[in-house]
Amino acid sequence: MFDARPQHNEYLRHRAQQFRQQVERRLDGSLTEDEFRPLRLMNGVYLQLHAYMLRVAIPYGTISPDQMRTLALLAEKWDKGYGHWTTRQNIQFNWPKLVDIPDMLDALADVGLHAIQTSGNTIRNVTTDAFAGAAADEIADPRPYAELLRQWSTDHAEFQFLPRKFKIAVSGGKKDRAVIAAHDIGLRLVSNDKGELGYQVWIGGGLGRTPLLGQVVREYLPEADLLPYIEAIIAAYNLSGRRDNKYKARIKITVAERGLEVMRDEIEAEFQRRREVFSGADQDLLAALKTLYAAPAFRNEPEGDYEERRAANPGFRSWTDTNLSAHKQAGYASVTVTFKAPGQTPGDASAEQMRLLADLAERFGHHDLRISHEQNVVLPHVHKSDLFAVYQELKAAGLATANAGLISDIVACPGMDYCTLATARSIPIAQEIAAHFRARGLEEEIGRFNIRISGCINACGHHHLGHIGILGLDRAGVENYQITLGGDGYDIPAIGQRAGAGFPAEEVVPAIDRVINAYLELRETPEERFIDTYRRVGVAPFKAALYPADA
Amino acid sequence: MSKGFTPSPATPGVITANDLRMGHCVWMRDGKWTADPREAELFEDEAIAELALLDAIAQADQVVGPYLVEAKRGPDGRPEPAHFREAFRRTGPSNYFHGKQAEFVQSELEASNV
């Protein structure tokens, strides 16, 4: 199986060499573009609006300091000095030259990174909770299972030509932070009534042009049966998923058209056959991966002057109020470093910022870094006595914006500024909304708020899951933005509902402003979030705010 | 490959693609490729445009995905984009000044120093 350690990897070097030869054959005319395109896509190479784009897999968002420094090297040497964190915990480089990409893949191979299966109709990067192994509410660390799935799925011969792309998410917390219900397969780690660990298995979720929440296909799957059961799901889908229409090819449509019960019967029958073939080697590997992801040697020390610093420094206090998450280890916290500073493109990180994070992870963070699906970076394990030092270094690099989970922590796809599929821009809309509410000084008063923006119906910005979602479209040659309300990617998964007619670009900020004003008037307490108010009062007052002329 | 219009004097078109090796946007002029959209050839005749597009498709050793797209004739006679997508392909992304817009400033600086 594929070796995933963050070190030089001969197999990945071999794969990079294969791609180098494919590029040479494309340039000398031996391969046509039609022949070359699937080969480059298998290596994460897209052709976008202004340039090629290389998407590098960051397995379940987990990355070591050395790997982060390699991303910085790629940004500096072969791109324009930065990369873009994606909503699937990966990184995209927006400006590589085709002729340089083999060298980039070589550099990645030297630290065990690659771009395999970051495109194509294959099993994509497995995603999970950015706070895995750290969260206070965790039932079990999802990373060993995510890694087992990755090693099994990388170059899995049976699943290289699925009807469509396939995304698996694993969540280990009591609270789901991996958006299980919006994936082709979602796995929640659970205990049965005997206290044995296993999985609740969801299938058939997805966003895109037909947003659907997944359904539970099995309430409890024993821990040891993970791979045969997942194999059974994908084998059943591989046979019955539609190949006649790319827009109806995802498993969510297969489940919706054929019914969950039909799929479940096929999966169970296939599962019985497949389980016979598994020899137990997968369980040996899982045991080794649990050791690999054992908790670091946490320090058992007092918090030092943490509380005094908080009391004396309002900026630090504000940052600790918003950007820290509860850690399972006393004396520790998880730090969210948002890439949503004023005027910043959501998720863009410079090479210098990447290097700083690598240094901070080594000095203060047990050598661990995560990319979150909100396009931020998490230092999962920081002792509270070190938080002020971490804060000061982040602040000097423009990375200490105290807005994690607030209205300016906006998720946005690259949109038509980069993407060839986009129908409108996302980034300027995100920048304008963030700037507006910062200027009004309302961010903290509004509290937890989730805006998500996609520049086309494919929904890479997960707009359906935003409390407010924004979808950019082309209406008769002009950018136009549809607004959805009431989505939720966290507590109670919900697909946002389209509020009504779209808005031209310059009317989006005033429209959102009216919704926020309505919310601030309607909420019963400052603790009641927008989504809580929405669920209590319904969509009507917010529709009225959006479309005052109709009211 | 033409995108929903017929080249005519009222609705001229340009042929554009991405450079195979580097990936940047290029436009066709006299059967060759330029990175400067202001140099693009305006096609006002359907048959000539279709022949030129066949020529562009045949140049797969240089460009990827050539297509004919509607444009406008600007006041100076040079082509201008008819749709915002093509406008972004001319200028680069709106969040940074390092796409084509920066290259133009550089090329104009160089031109003024000649």
C-alpha cells in the first residue's frame, strides 16, 4: 500500500517521472490534448482562466512543518508567491507553467506529498475535522481511519473510472465538524451499547447543482469492517451509477433515483462477499496508524501568565475569545489562524505566512498543522502559556485577525477571478461584505455567523451550507447573485433555501445588510445566533428585508 | 466552437486560447498567437472565421482549447471584450495586480523607454 509518511517517497518520484514523460509527449505532439487531459487531471493539473492550476492533496488537512515549507517553496519558485486553501482541505497553486509542474511534483514527492486523485472520477482526498486528535468532545481520533481510507483508495485499480468523483469524510467528534451529510460517504465514529467503537455510515449527500443531504445507510458498522463495507458501497455505485449524464452521475442521484433500501440491499450483499477476502492486513495497518497518530507528549504545566495577558491586552483577549477551541488536554487550546484579514482573498496564504506557521508549529505546536474546510489553518495543540507568544508572531505577520466563525470569516471559491467553470466572481463579494461589517463595527455584536459564496452552480464555496449563501450567476452577460437563507454545515445539517430573485453585484452588500439588521431586531438575546432566530421565526421576515418593495 | 453568435461586421469575433506550455491567454492574429488582446484579429466574416478556427485547432502544439468568441470593435478600431468573462481573461484576476494588467504596465514602461 501507499506509504504516507512525510518523507522522500520513491513511488511518488516514480509517478512524477511518469508525468514528466507525459508532458514531454504532449509537447512533442505524440499525445493530443484529448489524450493528455485525463492524464494531467489524474495529477491534479487543471487549465484555468489565466493559467494552469495545480491542486495538491493535503490528506484530511493534516500537514507537517516540512511539508508546509515545501508548499512555500512551490509558491515562491514556481508560482506568484502564494497558494490558496480550498474548501476540501487542499491547496491550489494558481499560476504554474505546465513545463514546471513535473519539478513541482518532484519537490512534493520529497516530503511525501502529491496531487494524485485531486481530480478525475476517482476517490478524492478524504476530509475530516480540523481539530482531530485535539477536540474536547472527541469519541475517537478520525485520522487513523482517514489515513487507512487514503492508503486503500490511492491508485485503487477498481475505482479509477467511477461514474463521477467521490468524496469521503470522517468525523470523530460528538459535534460534526466535517459536514458528514454533504458527502458521497460520511462516517461518524460512534460507540455501540457495548461501548465498542464503530461507524454510523451516511451515503448520498452532496452539493452542486442538486444539493441533497445524505442518509444513514447503516446505523452501526463495527470498526474492523470499514474497508469491506466502503468497498461494497463504491462497488455498488460503480455498477449502478449513471454514466449517461454527468449531472446525474453522483451517488446522491443514484440513491435518490433507486432508493436507499435498494442500495442498502446491494451494499449488504456485496459487503458479505468482500469481507471474506479481507485477511486482516488492513487491521494490522490500522493498529500501526493509531500508533502513528498517538497524542503527542503533552506538557502538564500551569497556564503561566495567560489570564494576566488576556486581562491586560484587549487585542489578545478578543483573539482568544474567537479563535480558540476547547482541547481535550488540560492547559491546552487549539488555535484557528484565519486567512480572512481585511481586504484579503479568503484562503490565500503567502510563502512567508506558510513558513511562519511551520516555525510556530515546531516551536509551540507539537509539529502539527491542519488546513480547515473553512479555508483557515489550525494549530491543534498549543499550551496556554505559549498563546501570547504565538499571538504576537501571528500579529506581526498579519495573521491574528480575531474573526474565526464571525461574519467576516467568509468561505469563498476562487470564482471567475481564476476558475474556468465560474459564472461570476466570488472573491470581491467576500471582500466587500467583510469590509462593510468591519466598518460598521458589528462583527462581535452579530456573533457566530457563516457566509459562504460560490461563483457557479458547482458550489465549491458550499453556499448551500451557509447561514447566508451567495451564488454568482451570469444573467444576460452581467454578474448576478442569488441569496440562500438558513443553511447549516455544523449542528443541524440543512440546505439553504433560495430567497428570491438575484441581485446585481453592487446590491449584494446592501441586501445582506438588511438581513443582518432584521436579525439584530428579531433576536431575543445576544446569544441567539442568526440561524437560531431563522429557525424560530422562519424565512418570512428575512425575505421581507431582502425584498422590501414586495413586502 | 463558436459561442452562440455568427461573426459579422455588427458582431465581430476574436479567436482565443491558452498557451500550451505556459497556460496564459493568447489571441490569434494572421494565423499566429499574441499575448496582447489588443493585437487580436477581428473576424467579421463567418467563413473566414471558421477557416481561421480550423487553423487554430490545428496548432495544438502551441495552444489549448481555441474558440471563437464575440468581441466589439473599440473606438480605436482594436478589439474589446463583449462579455465580462473575456474581460477578465484580458486583465487577470481582480483581487491582485499581477495578471495581464501588470504585464501591460511593464510592456508600456518598456515601450516608453525605447
